Amino acid sequence: MLYVGDSGVVVGPIIFESPFIVEIKDVYYRNWAKYFIEAINGGGIEVTHMESIKAYREFPRSYNQLREYDVIMLSDVSSENIRFYPEFFPIEEVSETRILKRGEYLGMPDRLELIRRYVEDGGGLIMAGGWYSYSGRFGQGAWYRTPVAEALPVEIMEFDDRVEKPIGIHVKAIKPEHPIMRGIPWETCPPLLGYNKVKPKEKSEVLAVVESGDPLIVVWSYGKGRSMAFTSDPVLHWGINFIKWEYYKEFWIKAIRWVCKIEQ
């Protein structure tokens, strides 16, 4: 499994000592993905985690590299992190030998199209929610109108799609006998603190909603593969209660196995 996102670099505190003196007292890395990775440990799933900041340079550049994984999970990482390349912005650190000569052209594989093709040919895809998933904060997730959006079972809004619920919002199972949902008492699921608002596509299956009626878990088959949309955060901050749920591990292992077409 290739798990991309749910990480970041924190700068601060930033201290303004005067109008002329600004001090940054700390810079550190935060890996929110650890909650998910630790939870599914021992479930027979090997996870390769790629931090959001690294995806720009290190996300697979070829179809064959993607095929090394049974499932790709994208969570709180913008489409631009994967679609763009460092080679598009040859600033001073690029050596003279890499500068294009007259008459030469630069072109790179569309990694979002590679993901779509990967699912169509039998791969598994999960998109989980967050500020830079789906449309995301101010639309900066920007997954709408991408090849990846074609492979997902939901339609993505073209505006800020976050629904913040600091008081919490509860989950309602719609298809409790689906392999992903079966055997889990969803009435005990703790409240989520928000989600991305999406619309299920025709022929998709809505497995769970939040109490507003908006979809939480949606699945479908795309070509030979399968994909799942989970519209809330699998970790922090919307999922700060969810990660403590005793069925958190079981749910994610069932979801991954279903997307990979492993019988349960």
C-alpha cells in the first residue's frame, strides 16, 4: 500500500519582538499519518508512507512503479503535489547541464492520469478527507476535473467543500452488510469534527452518511479496479475522536482488503 499525505512541516512559534525584529523559535516535522499506520500494523498490510512534501519529487513517475502497489491512498494532499514536477521550475540549484537547449522541449508523465489508468487496470484507490483532499480549503485540494476524479465514486465540488463541525457529527450506516461495514457497530462510532461535501456518482454505493445526510463512505468499481471515498479525516483533526475508536483498525483493514479485492 502506498499512503500519500497526512503530514507537514510546522514553523513556530514566531515572535515579534519589535516592528524590526521577528524571531522563529522552532521548525519541526509532524507526521499525522502515524496514527493510521500504527493502527493497521499487524493486519497483514505493508504500508509505504510518502509525506506530502516529498510527493512532489518522489511520487512514482511511471505506470510500472505504481503497479508495485495493490492500493494507493491519498489523504490531505493536493493534486498539484503530484501533478507538478521540480523540473518545471529550474531555479538556481539546477545545473547548467540540465537547462534545456534551444529546440529542446520538456515533458513529463501526467501522474494523475497514471493513477486513473492504474485503477482502470485493476488497482485499488482510496481518497480520504481533509483540508487538501477533494476540493478542500479554498479549493486548494483541486482534485476536481482531474483524471483521478474520474476514478472516484463521487463528484467533487469546485469550491471550498469543507463542512466544519466542531461540536461533532455522527455516522449512520446505510449498508451495514457490505464487506467493509459488516460486523462493526457503527452506532458506537464517535463523532467526526468535519468532512468534505461531495455527491455520489450514478452506480456508486453509499455505505455510510453523516447525520446531515451527506455521504461519508462511498465505493464503486472503475474498470477492473475499485475505489473508495471516505470524506472525513482518517487522522487529525476531523478524526481526533475516530482514531480512538476500538473499531478504527478493523474498519480500515476491511476497507483496504475490499479495495484490493481480497475476500473477507
